[in-house]
Amino acid sequence: MSFEFLRHATWGGVYPIAFLSAAISAFILTFLVRYYSKSIDFLDIPIQRSSHSIPVPLGGGAAICAAFTIGVHFGVFEAGIREHALYVIVFGGLIALTMGLVDDFRGGIPAIYKLVFLLVMTLACWWVDDRLILKIFPWTWANVFLTLLWIAGVCSALNAFDNMNGLSVGFTAVASLAYFVVAVQTQSEVGFVGELNRFWGLVSIALCGACLGFLPHNFPRAKIFIGDGGSFFLGFCLAVLGVMGEWSNHSVSRATIPLLILALPIFDLVFVVYTRHRSGVTRTWIEAVRHCARDHLSHRLVFLGLSPVQAVLVLHAVAIFMALSAIIMRADENPSLTYMHLLQAGMVLLILGVLIKVGSRKGMT
């Protein structure tokens, strides 16, 4: 893997500026958001299934979103570029954040309303930039449907994955860093037409910086939560990166790379919904999606004897493994290697599934 692309007179300086400005902004802005949230009693009050015992300020997602926007714009100004996709990632992210903040303020919005909102938002972003579409099938309507399903699914998965201090923010830092490395890989290759990935590399590294700047406020002890606003914002950004990034000229690799990078929260959501319905905890699949309980992968690892911090670090390690699989696969796009990495990732998730089943015998409810 070559990183000669980073020596480019312009872009070699763009990425550090975007990363540092986003990280520093997130670290500083989070102090301000914490203070403001306390002043207006925008707090997460603990209930029976909560992992915290005292009220914790909400709104951390707003600090991440603001820092990310600052980092991206610093990078855009430094690079001297104009990219239409900027409107999709920034304004779409702001809309997702707003929906989540309203959900946090109201104490909950019906899941069907959130789903419809995500679908409408995706269609609006597609209208702004018609590159926001997966290119899997020869029929446009099928690709649009799959894109809607992907963005709504990733947002929902990140929202469900945000169930322990530092888990979703740390995962997003790992995933966005993986997107950045793949973007750099594509720009290092001779003959690969992926000019848009310069911009998505900028977006990825700014998102990584914003998450890492926020993380000290949220892990190992949470002084503020990102809330639904933050999880929907992070999910939307990661989903759009997966759709709009020109990750490969090969259709299988282009679809597999985002899937590998985001495999962990997707697996967590799918498996938990399946086990809820299969075990009879819920009567319908819709109830299984809407049901809230301490039965996610992180909770089950704690039931196996790990501390919450250890459970989060284990899942971060799994996320890093998945990300490395995507990066290595992109470096050598041999079809057999692609399928091998998919099989490898599947085996890791299978092991996690076994841990889930073992954890369920420890008396979880």
C-alpha cells in the first residue's frame, strides 16, 4: 500500500488540518455543550435499564457535528475545491442530528416516524446529488430502494449500538479512519478514476478527528452522552460514505468494503432482533426492533464477566479487525481474497454469536 498521495503539495496538508481542527473543536465545544445542557436540564435521567446512576447531560452529538463541519470546511478552504457532495453530507447530517435531538427532547418518537423521516431525508439528499445511490442492480428503482434501506439500516444500527460509554463514538472513529485509508489507497493507484475520494478522504478524517476529540468526555466515564441526535448523525455520515465513495472499480469490492467496515453494529442489530423474536420476548418483528433491553452484544459481554470498559475495548478491537480486512482486501482485489475476507469476517461474527448465546444463559432479561 502506497501513501505517496499524501505528499501532494495541496492534499498532504489538507488532511492534518481537517483532522486537528475537528479534534480540537470537538474537545472544546463539548465543554460548552455540557454546560448548556445542564443549564436547560437537557439530561438523561437514569431508569432501571440504564448503565448510569446519576443524570448525564445530552447533546454531545451537536458538538461532534459542529466540530466535524468546522474540520471539513477548514479542509475545503485549504484545498481550494468546490464539491457538490458537501451539501449532502453536511445538511443531511444536520437534518439527522435535528431529528435525533427532537427525539431526545421529547423522550422518544415512534420508530415508524423516525423511519419515514430517514427515508424522506434520503430521497431529498438524492435529489440534491444523484450520486447518492448504490450501483448494484441494472434497475434504478432497485438501487434507490437498496440505498434507502442501507441508510435507514445503518442509522438504526448506530443508534442501537450506542448503549455503552464510548462504544459508538469509538467505533465511528475506527470506521471513518478505515474509510480514509481506503480513500488514500484509491488515489495512490494508477488508472483508478476516483477523484471524488479526495473529498471523501477529507470527510472521513474530519469525522475521525471529531469523534476522537469528543471521546475523552464520554469514555471511560461519561460526562455527556451523544444521544439519539449524535447516533443518527454518525450513522448517516458512515452510510453516505459507504454509498458515495468510489472505493473500487470492481462491483463486489465496492459493495463489500463498506459492509466490512460497518459489519459490527449491523450484526449487533440483526442478531439482537432475531434472538428477541426467536426467544418469544416479542411477538412480531416490528416489536423486536422497537424493544429496548440490555441484550446487545456489549451487555452480553458484561454478563460473561467483563467490565463495561473491557467490553467496549473488545468490541473496538473487533471493529479494528473488520476495518483491517477491508483495507487489506482493497490493497489486493483478487476475487478469491475478497471472498476469503468475507468468510473470515463471518467467522469472527459467528464467534461473537456464540458469546451472545452463552451470555443469554447468564440470566439476562
